[in-house]
Amino acid sequence: MAQLAVVTGAAGGLGAAFAGRLAELGATVVRADARYAAETDTELHLDVTDPASWERLRRLVRERFGALDLLVNNAGISARSGLLDTADEDFSRILAVNAFGAWRGIKTFADDLAETRGAVVNIGSIYGVTTPPSGEGTVPSSVAYQMSKAAVHQLTKVAAVELAPRGIRVNALLPGVFHTPLLEDLPPAALRARVSGAPMDRPGGTAELADALDFLAGPRASFVTGVLLPVDGGYLAAS
């Protein structure tokens, strides 16, 4: 398991679960999030859309702890608006956070990860592959969110190929329906429509996704790179 990890979007939701699991396994975990105002050694403010913010994070991590072993690109946002109703500013912001942020993180820490022969785990989504349910009682899908996650998936493959000679593995988790802040505003009928899309017919637990992260980040996956791993209760298989 990684000795030093950075998890973005770590102030809540899946990011907090990822950071907690890595810490339980003995890693030093730097939690990076735009919501952190007061900072500590291991909780740092990060605007993933700002290259200078990434460079500051790298400098502080390097100075305090050394070269990075694991980068978890988890920070993400969405919007509840349909294709024709999405505002330009929302579209740009979602792609900037979800897609540009992941690319910038890899670019910023590539030299450190090469030094440790480390790993990157990007957080994609099943909705970068398929579309959410539609119809009565559901809510509009977010075209920007779906496009951004599809971009993260392709980024994962490109980075895996280009960085393999430097000893860096790059994989992605594709979560299905989990109880996270991104789903808290869904009406019960809309949430039920999404849950029922998976043959296992239940939301995932954050610990189950953290188990998958543990695998991709650790030595048991030493020959695994460029993989998009759905953790979705069979959602994609049934879609």
C-alpha cells in the first residue's frame, strides 16, 4: 500500500471514505479540497481548476512528506439540468473541475510518482459510459457531468500508456449508485429508478468502493494499468 497519498475532494462523500481507508491501512494521507479554509499539515486547500493551486499543493507535500506514492483524483461536481437547459458557466465549471482537474493533477505529480513508481486512481462514473434513467419521476441527466467523466476515462487510458515507461500505473474506478452528497438532492422516485438499474438492486456502500481503491492502489494490482473498473452492482452489465 502507498505510504504517501493525496486525495482530492476529500472533505466529504467518497473522498472522505477513500482518505479514511488509506489512513487505516497506514498511509500518510493529504486531504485536499476547496472547502478547507483553515489548513493543517494534512488538510490543504486545493482548487483543482487552478494550476498554481496544484503547484502549491505539490510543493507543500514534497516539503513536509517527500515524493508522492498515490494520487486519487476524486474531486467532482455536477448539475441537475438537461442538455438544452445547461448554462454555459455550469458546463465550463463541471468540465474544469472533473476533467481538467484530473489531468492537471497527473501532470503536476508525474515526476514525484515516477520517483516512487507510484499510482494514480481517477474516479470516473458509470454515467460516463451510459445514461441515467429517464421518464416520469426522474430528473434530467447532466450532459456536462457525463461528458466530463467520459473524458476522465479516456484520460486514464492515455495516461496509462504514456506513463507506463516511467513506472506509473493509472486506473479508474467507475462508481455506480452510492449514497453520496451528489445524490442527496434526488427525489425518492428518481433515486429508486437509478438503484433498480443494477441487478443487485441496492446502493453501494462507500466501504465497498474503498475496497476497490485499495486493490488498484496496492501491490496486488502491480500489473494492472489502464483499467476502468465498474463498482456498480451490475448496472453496466444490465444497461
